[in-house]
Amino acid sequence: MLFKKVAEVFERLEETSGRLDMTDLLADLFKKTSKDEIKSLIYLIQGTLSAPYISLEMGMGEKFIMESIASSTGHSKKEVELLYKKKGDLGLVAEELLKKKKQTSLSKRELTLDYVYYSLVRIAKTGGRGSQDLKIKYLADIFNSAEPLEARFIARIVNGSLRFGVGDPTILDALSVSKAGDKSLREELERAFNICSDLGHVAEVFFTNPKKIKKFRVEPFKPLQPALAERLPTPEAIIKKIGKCGVEHKFDGFRLQCHKLGEQVELYSRRLEVMTHMFPDLVEEIKKLKPKEIIFEGEALAFDRKKKRYFSFQKTMHRRRKHGIKKASEELPLNLFVFDILQVDGEDLTEKPLKERRKLLEKYFPSGILKLSEMFIVEKTKKLENIFNEALKENLEGIMAKDLNAPYTAGKRKFAWIKLKKSYGKSVDTVDGVIVGYFLGRGSRARFEFGGLLLAVYNDEKSKFETVAKIGSGFTEDEMVSLEKILSKIKTEKPPADLDYKIKPDFWVKPEYVVEVAFDEITKSPTHTCGLKGEKGYALRFPRMVELREDKSPKQVTTTSEVAEMFWMQKKK
Ligand code: ATP
């Protein structure tokens, strides 16, 4: 397929906001796509080159993209920079300057989808000494053959700013519509995606051998989308909802999905990044497990020998980075509290009820530093309340109540797991949001060039970020310095394309960093766009930063519907 066709659909997607219209546009495009091209197309729509657990980053900052634009259009770097200041979007800069280009290059040829995709992969794979110059050259080569509209989207993909509000759910709908004419295949496609987390791969299998989608099974080294927990405000509400349940402590550690096949072990974070190198001690222990093939999940925590208690997630990770992995492994012994098992020796366990999975867990764990997360079987509210209070006394975050009959709900926030956490003011939980902008410091904070953050949550029905708080407190001086340092590197001239906002910060930034925020309660405010109805959206009252959540990707932040749910729970409490 010619890339021109893709770029034309991308342009129309940009002008469309309704999910149904987007689905139709994509479904039409998929109908014209061959089984050999569908995988690359899906990745490009997602603005990536591969599944999240395969590290294939473009590795080109804005400056280098501008150099490629300059070299392929015959404009000076200064001219490109000035236009970027004006337009605030490298895609529009590349498009405009290509339109103005006087000479067409001799080697110009029509770009195909495959050529664009594999050229971008080549850029991503170019590393080592002198790689920046090569990357600039390779990108300029693509621009040399590109039409202006094609260049708009290529520049944005390389810059990580391709955002037209098409989320994975819309792509799944469109795949189904492209073959069945309706959404009837959506559920099986979604399940396949949730257990391998690679939409490109799912689409390729769907195009090559659609019957295989139903038979999709969990496999080592294809991490599943993590199961997520719902919230309820009280122990009574939990028992009312799921009755007799398994209750575990909620550890504030680092969630790891562990895969073993023979001697090979990989560990994945909550955002499905490979973390194996950070935990050599766990890897050694996992290698010793009896089954040849096993996939399980747990929460990793470092133990403080002196104080005889576990460090929080933040401290566990910080220590490892600061003091080196080997030293930290010796000084801060690590434990993994294993809480679920998803596959053993080729058998997919995700459809089995928790009580059966639990039996298998108990068969293989504990094993050395791999501990078993203790489970209490609870039927009565009072007992649940006691366990919760005990957990808080032990400085834990709270508890997880689990439905013993539920399957593993990969990628879904369902009542299979319910969390009950310590409250902050009237609020029953903290919110994780993505930083979309920041404010300059005033008064005593002027010297930090940092005075606060603009925070957004994710509306997964609209595939848009929506602002929910301006955070001015909770920062130490060191944090202000380091936040300014990381955020100033990702400043953008314009707000993120997939953000709905009313309030403007001093600087916009790429939505990259996730922070956890405590607050007193959720209110309605005319300033924010979260769940906007009429003039008012939801807002956090007295928001204060707790910590950076490096284990979460921007789209894994709290959703607008969760904020609405917390607002409702506040009233119930
Ligand atoms: P939070 O922000 O409350 O930590 P989250 O947004 O990371 O939660 P949730 O789905 O709300 O994710 O809560 C589930 C998380 O709780 C899991 O991601 C896991 O890291 C953590 N957790 C701690 N203890 C357990 C446990 N015993 N069983 C399952 N998950 C646990």
C-alpha cells in the first residue's frame, strides 16, 4: 500500500472526533491492507514500531529531526527552528517546508507503507558512535521522497507526537468491522490482545488465520495486560458485592510479571517494560523453580534489616539505582510476594477460577526469596475490617479482596479484585495523573523556576486526557529542582493534541511522566475538564504530590470514570 493512502486517512482522523466515525475510517483502511502490511500499519497508528515490551525507540530528539528537515528541504537550521517556534508542531514544519521545496530530488520515489515502517525501524536500530548523524541522514532520505502531507505524519511519529485520539479500543473495533462488518469479533480480539499485549501481532494473526484468535493462549515472553482492581469505600460494600472472598495485604512494592522458559527468565513491569536486569537475585531464584515453563505475578519489596520492615516501592527502586544493583541486592534483600499464576508448562490458567489458581500457587511457592502472599478467607464484614486495620497498623497501604471464583481479568478493572486503602481526608484513594504542563515559581519559589504541575487523567471512552488538578504542594526543594530539570527537557510549544483543557500552564510538556497525588476530596470546578458536564468538571481539592510513578505509562493513569466513581464513593462514606 502507498503511504499516501495512510497519510490521507490520518489527516481525516485528525479532523474527526467521534469514535464511530474513527472506527469506520480505520475499518475502510484495514480492508485495503494486506496481511503482510497490517502489523506495521497498526504500530504506526499507535505511534510506535513494536509491542511495548520490545525496546525499539526512535532515539531522535527535536533538534535532530529539525536537522533532517533542514537537510532535505534545503532550508537553514535557523529557518526550521523559527518556523517551529511559530507552529509548535514539527509535523506542520516538515509539511510546510516540503511544500516550499523548489527542487525535487533525483532519487524521489513513491513511499510505500512498508518502506516507511522499515526505514523508521532502521533509524531506531541505529546505535553507537556517530549514530545521530546516520539517523539524521536516514530520516532526511525518507523526507526526500515524501509528499508534504506524508512528512507531517512521519515527523510526528519520529517525535512521538502522533496523537489523533485513536486508542486501542477503537483499533480493536475497527479490526472487527473490517472483517465482520460489525463489532461481533471485538471480544475475542480484545481477549487475544489482553493476553499478549501486542496489537500488531493480534492483527497479523487475525488477517492470516482468523480462527486462531479464539485459540489464543498465554505464552512465555509475551506479557499479559495486568489485571486491575476496583475500589469500594467500606468492608461492608465489599462483602455485599462479592461475598466470601480471599483477602491479601496490599503491598506498596513493584509489580512484576515473571516469565520462565527453561533457563531463560524475563521480568516485566506494570507498563510491560523489561526489568530483568534490575532484579538478578529474583532471576536466579526463578530459574530454580521446578516447572520448565511458568508465568506468575507478584509484588517486589526490599527489606530493611535494621528496622525490620519493608521499604516502599519508591525506596526499593531508588536504592537499586543509586547504589548499584549488585550492592543493593546484598544490602537490601529483596522478596517477591507472589499473588497470581497465569501459566504452567503450556497450560493457560487465566480462565480458571482464582481458588484453583491459588492451589497451584501454593504448590510452587514459597521458594527461597519468592514468598507467597498470604491469603485469608473471609465471609464476615467484621473479619475483613480487622484485617484491614491490622494492615494499616503494619504501615501497609490497605488490602486486596479477591473473588475466589473469578478468572484472571487481564487488562481490565473488574470486581475480581477490590482494593480498600487508607483514606486521605474524605478521599478513598490517591489519583495517578500524567503531567501535561508546569508553572513557574513565584515568591520564594522563583529561584526554582518551578511552582507546580498541571495534571491530567485519561478519559478512555474519548481517548483524551482531561485536566483534574493544579498541584502546588507536596514538593521538597530537591524535587522542585529535579522536576524542573526533567520537565524542561520535554517542553512543547503547543498543548498535547489529545488533551482537553481550560487552564493554561506557563509551559506545556509532552505527556510522559506519571505522578501519584493525594488530595482531600473531589469537587466540581469550572477550571478543569475531567468528566466535564455543562460548565464544570471534577477537580482535586488540596492536591499534593506523593511520588513519581515510573511504573505507569501515561495511558495507565486513573481514568475519568474512576474519578467519577471516587466522587460517588465520597458521598457514600
Ligand atoms: P495503586 O495506585 O492503588 O497502587 P494501581 O493503580 O497501581 O494501584 P490497581 O489496579 O489500582 O493498580 O491496584 C492493583 C495494584 O496493587 C497492583 O498493580 C499491584 O501492584 C498492587 N498489589 C499490591 N498487593 C497486591 C496483592 N496482594 N494482589 C494484587 N495486587 C497487589
